[in-house]
Amino acid sequence: MGFRVAALTCSLLVIASSLSAAAEIPAAPKASSYASAKDLVAALDDYIERIEEVLADPGEFADLQSRMVKDAETISVLALVLGLHDEDNVYKAAAGELIKSSQAVAQAADYKAAKAAFEQLKAAKSAKGAAVTGWVRVASLKALMEQVPLVNSRLNRNMRRFERQADGIAQDAAVLAAIAQGSMANLEETIQPSNSEKWFAFCQQMRDAAAVLNKAAVAKDEAGAKDAEAALAKSCDDCHAVFHPEGLESAK
């Protein structure tokens, strides 16, 4: 009996160990390979401005709170990538405080709490806190996945005016690349948390397609940008087919 228990315990430990290893986030490439610090800093500043717009009128807060939450969660991911970025940037040292304060904005229950948290977020831009040291979960998968189609829609509109909007396209592509990399840490929030191999592969596919789009936009290469946009859309469809099939059906 003791031998059986020991054998079972050993088997469970082996299984647990293999699951833990399988779920380990793959080593990330240099952040500059998929999103420049310049684009990410500009995007982070834009999302802070968008939150300030939400908080400008207390009477409109209830209607715009969901937008604020998505934007704050996106700031958390952008700050994470900037904190781990291989390029020096104005928010590298502030990343930890930016993450903490943007999370507080996202979790604010009412206008007063959101306003107070937002003041902390603005102050965090110049903070010199503890360094960000690894790829960890900093935002909810739900908020990030709700942000993606909003960014995509703006990006698609700008593609119709490529020459004039190339800088905006590059910035939005950088945001999508950052979300894709940051979302690897959200495996446990998916409908298939045991399917880590596919989740990581889809996140990488989205990140890399967004990176190509970013570089094409920076180079003012419209044909290359269109090809990358198609690859980015395919990455989203491929992922939805496995992890969010009902979303794919509703989009048809």
C-alpha cells in the first residue's frame, strides 16, 4: 500500500512538473524587434490622454468607464514592455509604478476613486521605482482582447490613408505587438489553460505579424503593410478558432 501511494505521488509530481514546464512563457526576443520604444511611449501617452478625457466630466463617467478600463489595462502592458525594453526610454525606470497605478485606475469602482488613481498614474510617469524584471500578468485578458479590435479598426481605417497615417499605423501595430507579447502571461484566463503550446504560438504569430506591419509603416512601404495587415488578421482568426470560436462566428 505504501509503495502504491509513493508511486502515485511520484507520478503526480512528474505530471505537475511537466505541466509547469509546458506553461513556462517562451523566452522573448528583444522588444525592439517587434516594437520601438518610441512608438510605445507615444502610445502610452495617448492612452493617458484618453483616460483624462473620460474623467473630464463626472456626468459621462458611467458611460465611458469601460473604455477607461481597457485603456488603463493597455497602459499596464505597454509599461511592462517598456520596462523590459532593450532600448532606453523615458518610462523604463517608471514602469513598475506605471503598472501599479494603471491597475488602480482599471479597478476603480467610481469616479472619485478613478480620479484619485489617475492622479497617481500621471505622477508615476516620472517615478523611479523598482525595476520590472520579467514577463508577468499585469492586465486582464478580457480587457486586452476587447482593446484589440478597437485598435484594429482604427488601424484599418488609417490603412486607407496610408501616406498620411503611416505614423499612426506604426504606433497601433506596436500596441498590438505589445499586447500579444504581454498576453502570453494570461494563459490561465483562456478557455484552454492546458493548451499552452498553441496559446504561446498564437501570441507569437500575432506579435510577429504586428512587428512586420510596424516596420513596413515606418518604412512607408504600403504594399508590405497590406501584406502584414492580412497576416495580422489571419493570426487573430487562427487564435479565435481555438480559443474563442464564438467570437469568430459572430464576426461573420
